[in-house]
Amino acid sequence: MKRKCLGLLVLAYTLGICARLPADEPHRSPFAVAVSADQSVCLTANATAGSVSLVDLSTMKVLCELAIGRGPRELIWLDETTALVCLSQEDSVAVVKREGDQLTLIRKTNVGDEPGGIAISNDRRRAFIALGGDDVVAVLDLAKLLSSDDAAKTAIVDRLPVGGIPRTLAVSSDGRWLVTCCAVPCEVFVHDAESLKPVSARKIFDGGFNPGRPAITGDSQLVILPSAVNRAFSVTAGMIDIGWVIDNRLSKLPLPDGEPGDQKQLGLDIRGKAVGDANSVAFSPDGKTLVVTCGGTHELLVIDYATIPWPSGDPGDFLPEALRKDPSRFRRIKLGGRPVDVQFIDRSRVLVANYLSDTLQIVDIEANRVANTIALGSPAEPSDVRRGEIVFYDADRSLHSWFSCHTCHTEGHTSGQVFDTRNDQSYGTPKLIPSLRGVADTGPWTWHGWQTDLKDAMRRSLQESMNTEQPISQDDVESLTAYLTTLQHPENPRSNTVSPALTQGRLLFERKAGCAKCHSGSEFTTPEIFDGAVEDPKDRNKQYNPPTLKGVSTRRRFLHTGKAKSLEQVLTKYHRPQETAGESLDDNELSALIDYLKSL
């Protein structure tokens, strides 16, 4: 049955037309939803199925499902019949056409490394694509993109440099401002949407990370976005309980710029029952209500926006008491699964894309309940991998629900944060959160390499890092480990490049720079441990297991303390070849070596 279903999917992809797949194959995992202008239908980006679904919002039925490619992440309507979809694992965007109850794939066009967030200008002439692997926003000419395959190849008319790993975008309702939220470090960039000139770049307080999808107020004066905050204290039960490890907050920034004191934050957590992984925010049509999806705690927050008591200084670690005690101003609606994206249908109803339940949920925010559920399709029984994914994204697995595995290892990668956990068997020695991509192939684990069993490492993480109050079953451990084995590095567009510089860089890596002594084999690491040339003087253990260099170009902080912010800093300041296993490199050699590292 499975092969037959996959065959249908491949056939539909080849023909570029809709195909309805059997209900038990596969998980859809909607990551984003886009409601049409007339509110009659919506599209969902089905992350694990590689498809887009067209849903009738009056009949609550899936009209068709179009196989589209790997990693559909974000999507947007360009007009009443045409939509644009980012395919993060194919480095491309897809043009989809609707005719009645059917969808057709018109074309796919390469735009750059790991496309994610998407927005369009108010005049519908440009599309903006956040390229998480390139640290830029690509600007596309929509007339070229839509006209023909040949014209689409020249649709990129500009590339706007931003911060590390741009993930989400928004354009103000007056069309003046393009807002880009970057992950490592957590920064908000503002460009003039017409001239494309940069206007401002602001960090989300100290310790901000994992910015979610933003919303801009109707008057185009403010941007609101959710994020986590690293409070930088040791990860102990006591510190977690009082909110001194990870907080969950909303930030309010004036547009297009402002003084540091103009930025405000609101704590969302309640002691004893925190908010895990705030993902997306949206305003009601009248601008009076703000909703927030929280994937880790499986809920929707509903907030009376006009009465938010934005603190003038540090927001503290908890939701203000005035909101907590007044259900007319703040309430929590349980949704289950992993609610990620959200859009208003009308003043009292929102549409939620629920990734882990494979559904769309229509939530009545006045009645505080799920009014309708639209099943997009899923297997009759979840696999071990899916059960492990559910554990991975579940903040209720941590003490008082403050954070999930995903909070630190964002979508199986890294949040770029340093945390002081017991994984190195000490406190006062914070370590950079490593990527989990390819983790099953890169044992032993932890920076010191003292964990040699991945299943035992997962049990310890749930017990010691998350301080879970739930029983940890062997099924939990087995499933979580099974999920980790599926986390792989995305295709590197540089890996197939052939050039004299890359050839020189490879030879330097293997010989003169001496990198291959510690970073060898297909994973560019080794199970051995070495005396640390970049050791932390407070670390009692002076030996380290070298991290894999595979996919190193997707990270923005390096070394076990995270103090290096670029590969250039690693090789010229903190981990110079002449001080490890190699010889000094001149500027041209250094450039060639870095080019080679970025191709791994």
C-alpha cells in the first residue's frame, strides 16, 4: 500500500496536477496556512508530505492535494488564483495555479539556500524570500517569475544582506516597510520596501532567540513578535521553576526604527505552567485582539491587545498579574498537537495550522473552543519516528512546561545559544547547543565525548536538562532516538561546485592546516578526544571530542563556548592552525580553506 501511495505522489508531481492520496499515507504536517482574500478557501504547506492542500472553508473539505516538492515551508497568495510556495529543501520557490477545485504546479525556480519566510509588496510587483542559508532576502520580480520558465531564471533582481539565518518576513499594511526576523543572533531588520534601502537593525534584548512569525499593527507603526529568551543561569530545577533558564515573551518594536528604550517586552509565562515555544502572532481585523500559537504547550493565547501593560523596563519572568487574573484580557485555549501558523477568518474565529495533528483547526476565540477540525490526512497509526517527533516538540516534558527539545535544538538544528547544563558534568561552564543534524552518525556525544550511547543520552537529557516530571518510558527513549536518526543535513548548493580555490582548500584542510587529524571521514569528525586548544579554563575536563564539520556553513556560532561568530574568527583568533596541528596560512590560503569548509 505504501509503495502505491508514493507512486501516486510521484505521478502527481510529474504531471503537476492534484492527486488525492489515501487517508493513511503520509503525515501532512501543515507548517503554514494562507487564507484567500475572499475567505472561501485556504492553502496549507504540508512539510513532511511534500505537498500543498486546497481546503474549502465552508464545507471543511480538502478539495485537492498537489505534490510539489521537498520541504514546503511558507506560502502566500499572489492573487485570487496564484500562490507562491517556498521549498526549503530544494532551494526553490514554486508557482501554483488554482482553477476551481484543482491546483496545478506551473514552475519551480531556484532562489538560493534554504528559502523560508515569504512576503509580497503591496503593489504585487515583488516577492521577498528569506534565504536562511545565505543570510539575505532575495527580491523577485513577479512579472518575470510568472511569465515563462526562461524569464523566471532572471527573476531575482536584488539580494538584501541581513543577519544570521533569516526566517520570517512581513510587509507593513501601508507598504512602506519590509521586516525581516533573523535567528542567530535574534535581530529585526527593516528595509524600505520600495527603495530596498536598509533602515534599521535591532537585537531582541539580550538573550533573545527563536523569533517567530511577526505581525505588524494596522497603522504600520509597530511590529510584534514572539521569541524565547535565554536567561543565562544554570539549568537546574530551581532555576527553571523561577523562570531563570528560558522565558517566553512578546516584543514590541516601533517602525521603522527607534531608541533602545522604545523596545518593550511582555512575559507570557505563568509560574508552575509556562508557555512553551511561542510560534506565530496575528491581529484580529479590528486590531483589538492578538493571538499567539504556542507549539510546545499545544495552545492558543488570546490577548486583549489594547490593555497589554507593557513594562517600561525589564519585563520580569512572568505574565503580569493584571492579565493573569482577568480572562477577558488573557486566556489559553488548549488545541493539542503542535499549533504553528495562525490567521484570522473573521473577528471571532482563527484558522490554525496544527503540525503534529495533521489538521487545520477553526478556533472560536470568544467561546474558547475548537469549533471545527479539518483532517488533512495521516497514517492510521503513528510510526516510532512520529512518536519521537511528538516527544521532541513537547514542552510539557520539561519542568512546568518552560521549553522543549526543539527550543534549544530548533527544528533539529541549533538555536545558536549557550546553556549551562549537566551534560559536561559541571556547572559554571556553559556550552554551545550543537546541531542535531546527522547526530546518529557522529557519536560519542557531548562536547567532551563522554556519552557513548545515544539512547542513554536522550534519557539523561529528559531527566537532567529538562527536569521532566513525567515518567520516562523506554518507548519514549526509543521513539525519540528514532526521530533523531531522521535529522539530516540539507543539500549544500556549494558541495557540487568545482573550482581551483576549493581544490586548494581541500589540500590545505588535509595537509598544511592539519584539520583532517581531528575532522576526518565522511562526517568530518572522529570518536577520539583531544586536548583542547580552545579549552575553557573553568572546565575540569580538558579534553574534547571534535564536532562534525559537515554542514558547518549552516551554523553562525562556533567552538564549544560559542565565542567565535564566524569561520574567519575560528581560524584567525581562537583555533589557529599553527597552534593546533598545522602551519600558518596566508590570506589567500585562509580564504580557500574557508571556501572548502563551507562546501562540506
